[in-house]
Amino acid sequence: MNAVMIAVLVMVALSLLRVSVVFALVAGALVGGLVGGLSLEETLGAFNDGVGGGAQVALAYATLGAFAVAISRSGLPDMLANRLIRLLGQEATAAHQSRVKWILLGAVLLMAIFSQNAIPVHIAFIPILIPPLLALMNRLKLDRRAVACALTFGLTAPYMLLPVGFGAIFLNDILLANLNSAGEPLGLEITRSMVPMAMAIPVGGMAIGLLVALFVSYRGARGYAEKEVAASTSIVSTAPATPHALGLVMSGVAIVAALGLQLYTGSMILGGLVGIGVLSMGGIFKWREADDLFTSGMRMMALIGFIMISAAGFAEVMKATGDIDALVNNAFEVFGDNRGLAALTMLLVGLFITLGIGSSFSTIPIIAAIFVPLAVQFGFSPMATVVLVGTAAALGDAGSPASDSTLGPTSGLNVDGQHDHIWDSVVPTFLHYNLPLIAFGWLGAMWL
């Protein structure tokens, strides 16, 4: 059996058994490396080489966590949560609660969408916004799996479709660049306008999955215990009881400064540090409290950071085995020249690769070099090639245990220990997004 398939199966199986995702990634990498013909030393060496690539991401998330804690002290998240709670009011009729529930889901979805394009902060808003709203969600008996699906859709679909913010990086700097780089020797040329048009088809499949999740799968009530949020993971415990005007103003200035610098320099770390500095100068917290603030932020984002580091090591081991190429080539030897089966094979191979890596951005350089020549060989059009490569890369992002698109929602929804990462974030998003992505990606490749 192919080493990549075995490694991913080991990682997914251990994760479903509620083994730590970090341990599952390390175990999967070790098994995959050994099965792929690497020695233990070579496997560990490749893993360690990859770990360095994830360190910057982990540091960026830790900085964003500290920025989230700092903003929480201004009272901004509490103001939003309190307004929504007042919207519920004393009226407890089913119709009123239903309206509030849909307003809440709509607000969460819009914030997630804006976090990718209009205000590109990615998952940094989740630990700021979601924990203060958990009490309201409990009162509404809102199924947190619906919230996880709304968040994951907002974190993934916009960058796949809209070429601004993170979408400009994914569609233009990574997907378009790698497609043209791999296609140039074969006479394949993709224009900038083709990419969002082609990706609209798989994103349409995700939109249908979102509607099914919200209106069918998780529409019903689900009860949660009223628990105190653990101080070690909460940003709520450090927030003031009542929002104050200076805090709200300085929060706005800090957010604009952090975002502006992030867009100018491309560094989330520098943007987060500047935002923290602005909040400190505004008196939201004192410099002598900065150490506690960073410690709280790092605690909150530590799991995501370690998983991203481990996923980078896992990806490097999979590359070192050389079995990614073999996985694709063997599949096409079985299916011959059948274009329908060829398209389906590409998508399933992309799913396996991205499930383990956990990042569609990191997957594109791997699969574009392999899939573009095969797509040309099977006679797929340029637009169909965009659909195949873009969908294959995006497949594992929604539904991977190692993806920040599932880790982010869990970091906010599980602060009281009542939202399991695998069964309440990963499995629901896999079912409602990955399956429609495969179906619509295949239809798009065959139609275009």
C-alpha cells in the first residue's frame, strides 16, 4: 500500500479515537516514512526539517492570541455579546429565540467571511468573539456544530472565490502561479480571470453544504451544561465587566494599525505586536502585565501552534518518501484513459494529501506539479484544470484535524470543554464541505 495513504489513514484513525492530533500526526509521519523506505533517522530528519517551516506560523498564532487577550480587556467582545443578549431580552417565545439564533449565526458567518477578505485577520477573531457568546448559545440551545460549520465555511470559501485579502494569495500568488509554472512546458496558460470563475463551481457545492448543516443537520436544539470557563484558556476572565469608551476607541485604532501593518509588511507577527503596543499606550493594560498577557494568549493558541508545526513535519516526510508521485501514477494506471475516473482520482488523491498536511496553501505546490501534466494528458481544458487542482488542494482544509479552519472554531467553542475537536468540528465540516467539494469539483471538471 502507498506510504502516503497509510500515513494519512493512521493519522485520521488515531484522531477519530480521540488521540491527541499532535501525537496522531507524529505517529502517522513515522509510519509513513518507514513504509516509504526511509530509515528511522531519515524519517526523523525529514520531520525535523519540516518542523522549522511551521514555527513561524505557530509564533504568528501565539502573537494573535496575545492580541486577542489585549483586545478583550477593552470590553469590545463583551459589548457585542451583551447587545446580542439584550436582543434576546426577557421574551422567551420560540419565535423570538429562533430569530435571535439566526441573527447570531448570520453575524458569526459574516465575521468569518470578512476575516478572509475585507478584514484579513484569519482566525484571530474567534477567541475574541466566540467565548463571550457561549452563554447566549447555551440559552438558545444552539448546536455548536452549526456554529463550527458557519465558521469553517467563512474561513475557507471566501479565499477560494474572492481574489482579495487571503484570496489574492491563494488564487493569484499560489494557485495561478503554480498552474502556469507547471503548465508552461506543456503549452498551458491560465489567465487571472479564469481562476475565480472556475472556483465558483466547487464553492457553490460548499454553500449547499452550509445550508444543509444549518437548516437540516444541526437545526435542532442541543443542550449544554452551564460551566465556568477555565481561566487557563479563557480570554473572558481578563475582560472588564463593563465596556468603556476609551477601550472601544483604542481597540478600533489598534485593529486598524495591526491590519494596516499586516497588509503592508505581510507579517501577522509584526501586526499583532503593533496592535498590542497601541492598546498598551491607550492604557488598556500596563507594560508590566505584558508577560501575563502573552502567557494567556499562548495558552489559548498553543494547541493550534503545535498542530501546525507537526503538520509541517508530516508534510515534509510525505515529500521525502516520494510516494506522492507514485500514488497518482498508480491510480491512473488502474483507470486508464477514462476522464471521469481520472478527475475523481485527482480529487481523492488531493483529499488524502491535504487531510494530512491540513493546509490548502501548502498543498498546491505539491499537487500542481503532478496534476497539471496529467490534466493536459487527459485533455482537460484550462478552466477544468483550475477546478481540479484548486478543489483537490482545498478539499482537506475543511475537515482536516490539522487545519486551522477546524482548529480555529474549536479554540473558541471548546473553552468550557463541551465541544470536541474531532466529532464536533472535523467530522461535521468533512461531511458537509468535503463531500460536496468532491461532487461539484468533479462536475466542474467534466463540464468546463
